[in-house]
Amino acid sequence: MKIGVLALQGDVREHIQSLSDCGVDARAVKTKSEIEEISALVIPGGESTTIAKLARSFDLFDLIQSRIKSGMPTYGSCAGMILLSDNVKDAIEGQETFGGIDMVVRRNAFGRQVDSFETDLKFKGITDPAIRAVFIRAPWVESVGSSVEVLAEVIDESGTKHPVAVRSGNLLATSFHPELTGDNRVHKFFVENICRQLASSKG
Ligand code: GLN
């Protein structure tokens, strides 16, 4: 199975490493023909506004959006989560997303004082030990539609819960960066529970 990591901007190499550790053929993709060849996609962390603009400039935006719409398994971390969201709060003027997940995310939601932090998270479908989650100017999810399953949450100082990992059909998104910790269980979850299950259901 060929899984592409969208290589316009962001931490592409780390995702390729995590996917390779799961035993799949992982490669950087940045042209139309490369994107047509893959059976699943990872959108890395980086800057969602830049990735969207570059996807437009290189004429990849519509292709990626239509492949996502037609069911290509796709995982987005951090900026990648924003790009998979149907609605974005604190977006820049005219910011576009590929969309696909019926949710509202807030960019840079954790505020300036806590630009970056780490915590241990319970992740539905991944057993102990907890996932060490690294957040870097991360979004959180403000609300989800009925088709979206929440897999992990954080609780803020006021006691409010915010989803930080979600799944909707073949789409997976996390606010945090599992590609930076050397623990490949989130990538394995994507490969085993989404990419391989889809491949086997197609026969
Ligand atoms: N704040 C970035 C954005 O809006 C995301 C940061 C990240 O991917 N680490 O795209």
C-alpha cells in the first residue's frame, strides 16, 4: 500500500519515518501524478494557510479535495487537522480547507502563553500506555457533527473538554504531533483501522 505525505510544507520527513515504521510504502507527494498514485494521504503539521496556498499555486487543491471526498483515507496532524475541517475559527481572511470532517476547529486555540506543551492522553482504540501528545500552536475542536467520533480530549483550566483527536469515516485528525515522539501507534491506528480495512473491504 502506497501512502503519500503531502510535501508542500511542514514536518514531512517525520511522518514518512512513522509510516515506514508501520511497514507501509510511504513517500513524499507534491505533484498531481504522485497524488493520483497513492491509496492514502497524510497531511503534516506546519502552517495550514501556507499548505492551502501552495496546494492552490501548484494546482493540487481540487485533486486533493476530490480524492478526499471520494473516500481516500486521509490523516491530518495539527495544520493537517485544520485542512480536513469543514469550518475554521480564527482563520485568516479567505483561508481555504480541503474539508471532509463535519466539525469546527479553532486555530491556535491553546493561546499564546501555552504555545507548546505536552501531556498524556487516553486515545480510544489505542491501549495503554497513554499517548504522549505534543501540541505546537495547535487547534482544538469546538464542535462536531453526528458523523464524527471523538477519540481523545483535553480539559482546559475551566474544566471544559475539547476534542483533540477525531475520526469521521476514512478521515482521521489529531491536534497534536505523534510523528514527533517516536511512538507510531497513532500512525498504526490509521494504517490498520482505516487504510487496511478499506483495502480488504474492497477485496
Ligand atoms: N497554527 C498552525 C496553523 O494554523 C498549526 C501549527 C502546527 O501544525 N504545528 O496551521
